[in-house]
Amino acid sequence: MKRTCAHWKCRHKSVPLGEKTLVMGILNTTPDSFSDGGKHYLYAAACAQADSLVQQGANLIDVGGESTRPGAEPVSAHEEIERTRPIIDHIRRTYPDQLISIDTTKATVAEAALNAGADIINDISALQHDPDMGPLAAHTQAGVVLMHKQGTPQVMQKNPAYQNVVEDVRKYLNNRLQAATEIGIAYQSCIIDPGIGFGKTLEHNLDLLRNLARLTEIAPVLVGLSRKQFIGTLTQKVNPAGRLVGSLAAAAYALSHGIHILRVHDVIETCELTYVFDRLLKDENYALDGTI
């Protein structure tokens, strides 16, 4: 399937989309994230992981200070800032051109991250949790990721239900795009994310993956599939660290349906996947720069 091309406006940067797959490396500075909670909680470990993600080829680094796994408890904005701002500052000082996103629903956290050098706000509430988030994004011209979820992390996996999950998610994200542009956020600054695993059953997740093309019709798409529970269910892998092969299979399938960005834990392996995938599509979809 052909992939749409666009430019993603992220503050002072214009990021090409569609010419090649972008890989977003996950950096959780939390003690309780579902896959890597506690590994990069301390500053030195987080900085080392940031360095590793850059060296492995991550196009973007997504820094988060609050777990959004099912059942996770919220943390204060102060704690979230203390966890994330020093790491973002390290990345920006060490890698001036690196794209950085802040994974948060709180405007004060996002503002601190942007002041430290972040380019993108990755908001799982699609700017709805905090009324100050949208105006902040508009004022700073930050890139924005608008994600769909049903319920809060505390309750979202308790019997999620939809009339038609694909159309319901599409309508929600289209509405959030319209709401964003109405408050002054440029359409070109927005990416959408179907929120795989956020208030969805196994079948809901699979239906969304099969119909990602319905979402690429309205905006460029980011998906986070890495090590998710639905992959563990399908592969019978209880430990998230054992879900690499299943994650890569899901990623390849998503790419074949026209998505633009993969949010992942395993950057090296995903980059290798995208190098091959993008080259196979070179003549059919778009021209690469010849470096692959």
C-alpha cells in the first residue's frame, strides 16, 4: 500500500514523513512501566539509555515520567518534571538535532520539557486531560501526537466496548484533529495514534491493525505496538521482554498499511526491519536517498 508523504511541523523543525519510516525510541524514567519500569529511573541510567537509543538509530526519543500501563497510578506534575526534564536537557545538549517528545498529559510537564528542548507533545488524552495543553501546543508550535483511549489507565481494560471500533476511533481522532486546529494548532503539526492496548480487547486491537488505512486517510499515523499485551496473548509470552518477534511482525503489518512512525522499545531490530521494508517499497511508493 502506498504511504502518504507530508511534513510534520515540530516547533522550528520540519520533519519529512513518508519517505522513510521513522522509529521513536521509548525512554521511560518510571519505576513502574509495564516493560522497562525501573531500568532507567535513575539519572545516569536514563542518560545512558538515551545515548544508546541515538546510537541505535532512533529518529525520535519519547521521554515519559508517568506510567500509562493498565492499572498504573498517577504521579504529580512535580515528580514527572523531576524525572523527565534533566534527561531532555541531556539529550538536547548532547545531540542538538535529535527529535525529542515528551509523553505527558499535563501542560506544566510539557512546558518544562519544551523549555528543556523537546519538540513534540505526545498526549495520550489527545489534549483533553489538561485544558492548558492545547493552548500551550498552539503557542509553542510543538508537534503533537493525538492518541485514542477509552477510560483512564486505572480502568481502561475493564470490559472496553465499541459499536464499531475502527469507525469509533476514526471519528474520535478526526474530532480531536478538528478541535486542535480550532484553537490554533496547525494541522501539519498533528499526528494521530489509534492507541493500541488503551481500552481495547484483543479483537479490537486486531481490527484496528487490519484497518489502519482508514486512519491514514485523515492524518499521518503513529502506532505503538512494542511488547504490548495483545502480542503476549497471541504468542503466549508472559514476559514483555520475550515479545520481540511478535512486535516486529505486528510492526511490519502496520507498515504495509501505510503508517509513518513506530514507537518501540527495541530500536536496533525495528530499524533493521524498516530499512528492508522501505527499500522494498522504494520504486513503488517513493524515492529514498540511496543510503540504505
